[in-house]
Amino acid sequence: MNAYFSSRARASSGTALHGPLLYARSRTVPRALVVLLTTAALAVWAADGLDAYLDPERRVPIVALAPLFAAAVIGASLYSASEELDRTAVSPWWRRRLVHLLALTALTAALLSVAVLGHTSVFGPPAMIRNTLGSTGLTAAAAALLGARLSWLPAFGYVSAVYLGSAGAHGRSSAVWAWPVQPGGGTGAWTAAAVVFVLGGALYVVRGARAEAGRS
């Protein structure tokens, strides 16, 4: 009898241990981590090549586009091949989706911030963290509405349009809608990015990624 209960305890412990690992593997999180590390390394290299350490204004392409690419990687990792299993699981999967999203977002923000150290009030780590939040929020919302495969598209369109078309924008409203190219200390830009992250993240956490036809 003791041997029976001991084996059951070991099985339960193994399930508890391997559950998060299986979840991470099913979302290709290990591959996403490798790509995010590569993205951060490229951002550091690009910042050095642009002499961005001497002129903070030259950091704008890095601050705007590096979080965008990283958010696309995070969005791809939100794909689920077992949507039905997610909905019918005994343990609610929204907690795992929340941890998944927050962990990758925090890691991305920390890694990318290394590329823009210094000048924190201009285009330094605060701007990189803000843009990581905003871009990931857009991607998470798109994953819930369009599916993980196309989750990069709305963020790419929006950030690219702002980057290319906001050069002559002035006024308080531009600090809100043009948050990807604003200095790190702007309250309006931070508020906009934070709202996008919270709303987009909440939508994904509650609904999960939309099922995609033709994929199993």
C-alpha cells in the first residue's frame, strides 16, 4: 500500500514538474528565447555601428524597430496547436498564458535595454521598455483576434507608419499616437503604450490565440 501511494506521489510530482515544460515546448518558447537573444545582440551591434552612444537621436530606429521585431517573435510563440485542449483543460490555462506573456516581455525589455544604456531621459532604456510593452500589447491583441501567425502584422503596420510619418508631427496628441518614436520620459507616450499592453495582454490571456484554419 505504501509503495502504491509513493508511486502515485511521484507521478503527481512528475506531472506538476513537466506541465510547464511541456507548455513551453508546445509554444516553441526555447526557440523564441534564442531568437530574442539574437535580436538583442543585433540591437547592441546596430547601436554601436550608428554611433548611437554619442548621439542619442540616432537611437530612434533601434528603439522603434528592435521591440517591434522582438514582439513578432513573442507573437509567434503564442500559437497553440491544441485550442480545444486549452479550453477544456481541468486547470485554467489563462495563468500559463499570463506567465508566458509577462516572462517573455520582461526578458525582452531587459535584453534590449542593454543596447541603449545611458541618456535615460532621451532614447535610453525607458524608451526601449515602453516600446517593448506597446509592441507586445499590439501583437498579443492581434494573436487573439487574427491568430498567432499574423500577430506581427498590425504592430508592423502601425509602428512602421509612425516611424516614417511622424517627423513633422507636433502637439500633445502626437506624444500619444506616436509613442514608438518618443523620448523615454514622455508621460503621454508611456500611458499609451501601457494601455495598449494591458488591453492587448488581457485579451490574449482571456481568449488565447485564435484558431487558424489549415494548421493543426
